[in-house]
Amino acid sequence: MPFVVDASISACWAFHDEDHPTAALALERLRTDEAHAPTLWWYEMRNIVVINERRGRLTREDATAFLHSLGELGISDHHAPDEQTVLFVARTQVLTVYDASYLALAQQLALPLATLDAQLIRAAQAVQVPLFQ
């Protein structure tokens, strides 16, 4: 079954010391299924890479290889979220607009949300969006 993936899940794929069973399962599922993300995900992943290059956690070569591998996964990029829905979710669930964009997309597509973010998990449960498992 397709799912919506957030940066907390896909960031785990870049770092060997951030192994998480849900992130591993999501990566495995991408071999046979599709995932969706708001455009924000593209920026978040590149920001994670650049920050971790600066911290010495990733080499530029490793970062480039990781970003290339992300592109190979075929995660569908959703460019135009419904502004009113995202704002409503952010306001009612006390989320950042960034996090609300993932939850609103999962609601819109009626798909499970793959996240490790505790606030986003709580909000998904509150609005009865299934979590990826």
C-alpha cells in the first residue's frame, strides 16, 4: 500500500547510526510500492544533508550518493497543497505548517503516514490518519 513519507523517516536512511525499524520497513516497502511527500520534503532532505556535511557526519561524496539514491526511489512530489487544509491542520493540531503539510497530504490521499516525529504521530492519531507500520 502506498504511503506518505516525512523527512524523519528518510533521514534515517542516510545514517547508519540512526537505524529505526519503521524507517527500514518504509525503505523496504519502497522496493515494491510508492510513497508520496509534499515538496517540502525535497528541501528538508537537502538541508539535512548540508547540515550533516558541515558537522562532518557525511562526506560530500556520501551526501551526493544518498541524494541520488533518494531520486531513484520514485517518491512522488506533491507541489500544490490545499492551503486551507494545511492551515486548518496546523492550527487544530498545534503543528508547524511544515509538519501539517505531511499530515494534510496523508489525509488528502487517504494513505498512512510514515513518521518518527512524536507530535506528528499524536496529531495523526487525533485525526484518525493511519500510521505506517
